[in-house]
Amino acid sequence: MLFGKYGTDRAEGINYERMRNYRLKRAVDQMNKDGLGCLVTWEAWNIRYLTGVYVTHPVKWTEGQCVILMKDGNYYVNAMYCFDRSEMEVEMPWLKGKMLPALGGGKRAFTKEELGGVVNKVAELMAKHGVSKEPLGLDGCSLQLLYQEAFKDVGINVVDARRTMFEARKIKNQDEIECHRIACANADAAFADIVDAIRPGIRECDLVGIGIGRLYKEGADETQEFVCSSGQRTSSLHIDYTDKQIQPGDLVIVDINGNSYQGYKSCYYRTFCCGKATADQKALYKENVDMLYGAMNAVKAGNTTWDVASKWPDSPKYWGFDDWAHVTALAVGHGIGIPLHEIPSISYPVSKADPIVLEEGMVLALETWTGKKGGKYGVRLEEDIVVTKDGYDLLTKFPVDELIECWR
């Protein structure tokens, strides 16, 4: 496949029609496997997964937009990025005849009656497609209990369908993987600008601004705030950013997470040093690389999440704690897709108790932290990979073998 962001008449890059058809089929197949006649999702990433419609940040929280999907693959869209929804049918011709008017509901509804627009339309469409007596799956809705009562009043049985969509999304096709690959390449460019900018006096928030600016120049369609912690804030690891000034000798941890290309994310930690690193900092960094890549080397289709997690420390005492609850996030893995966190989840205690088989086409993010409780600094690294038949395909390419010393 052509690696590039721009369309061309001489080589195929991302085939968006193929990607949309693949995603819809994945969801419909999983619905039928789970015995659902209809599924309604309010999750912004699932709206995009099923239809291509991007729900903008200002309206995500309201849960006023949804997709109604039938087990035969027909779907109806109550979502918009333009106040004239008919204009969306011009810009997205695959939505022609599928757009619905605003149906109400959402988080500002407090009674069953206020959900009537959604409930009545879903009931009407289920009757039209002959699935009124089959379960209706609800996904991504904080009002699920209220909806359950409202649907019961019209004779429809409601079940939880969150797992259905997680299962549908977990295996990516070549086009989805290419979107991930470009998102990670955009993050590479942002890391390069961040490395050039690290010097005494620059603030954590400055580095975040520099990185986000480069992502949008590279074509990101959205990005979340980064993790940027430096100095003492790297141990214990802080996963926010502040206006702290970076000083000579500080380690600087940056996570370009939530950076999105065509909806698909990167989740991508690197650690740098402002100035010359000490021997102890370099040794801690190498310890982290070995921990991360030891687990990555256990990744291949047919292996399990326990094969991966078993390569990490077998006791929380490694990090200076007595129980896993304090340290589970210090060596973890997770699926990644349009949402930042997908299935499977990988950690020592969880994967030991419930190992999940890795499948070809899963995209995973694996991340580790090294340091000691009460220490002066820590190291965090992360790689995004595609599970392949014989191992993995590395998506995150910014150099990781040695601790990069900036401003020298």
C-alpha cells in the first residue's frame, strides 16, 4: 500500500469505501453473533466507525447524536457536523436517505417522556425491519436505565451492547492500519520539534503547544492534550502538564496520545533528557527499553496477553509497592483504534487471570515505566504495533534505543 496522506491517480493509498464497508460488516456480523436485532450507539467513535460522521467536541458530551443499526446492515444517522443535514448527504453520498432529524434525548433529558423522540423512532424502524421482538442493544449511553424503562413501555427488550462494538472494532483492515501508521508518523514529526525545543527555561505547556501545532500542520483531525512531565514529576509519573520550567538534567516524559488521523489514534511515549544524562539515568532508561521490548517480542498471532504480560515484573515490589492496585498502570498494554483504548487490556494480574488470544490485525499500544517509589526521576516508553502472523509490525519509529540528550 502507498504510504502517503494525499490521494493520487497512480497508486492506491487508503481506500475509504473499502474501510467503511469493512467496518460496517464487522459490526453487523458481531450483532448477529450476539443475537441483536438492532443496536443504537451514542458513542462518538462508534458513530464515526459505522458511518464516517465526525461528532465534534462541543456536542459529544450531550449524547444527543446516535446511529441506529439493524442486523441486516441498514442504518440511520441522527448526527451532524453541519446545521443543514441535507448538505451532509451531498458531502457524504453514502448517507443519502439515511439521515434523521434531531430526535432529542441526551444527557439533558430527565424523564422517560423526554426520550420519546428516540424511542418512537427506534421502535418504528425496528418494526419496519421486522425485528421488534428481538433484543435492542444500547451502547455508550449514560441514560441506559431510563431508556430501558422507556423501551419496555413500548414492548422492546433492551440489553447492553458495549461489548458488541468493542469486539467489532478490535481487528483492523489494511486501511485502518494505514491510518494508524500515518498518525504515528505525524507524532514522529511532533517529537522531532519537541526534541529541538527542549532546553532550560522552556515549560511543559510550551512543549505541548509545539507538539500539537505540528500535528495539525501534518494533517491531524483532532488531538487530545499530551502528557508532559519533567524532573520530579516523572516519579511518580504525572500524566498531565503544567507551566513548570524544565531545568538542566531533567528527564522529560511526553506522551502524544489521542492524536488522530482520519479518526485513528497514536498513544506514544518517549523520554528525553535536558542536557547531559547521568549514568544512573541512562541505566534506568535501558532497563525500561529491555522491559518494553521483552514483552513486545512475545507478541504474535496465537500467543496470549499473558505471554506478553508475563515478561514484566511479577511483583509490585519492583516499583516499591505492596499491591498491584498502585502499579498496574506502570506496565500495561491496550488495543487502540478510533478510541484511544480498545480491547484487549494487558497487565500482569489481569492477563494472568484471564489471558486473551492475540489475533492478526489487532493494533496494540504497550507501555512501561521504570523508577522507584520516592525517586527523583522515572522513564516511560511506549510503542504502537500491529499483531502479525509471526510477530509484530512497528508503527512508532522515533528512536528509542538510547536516551536522547537535548540541548548540548
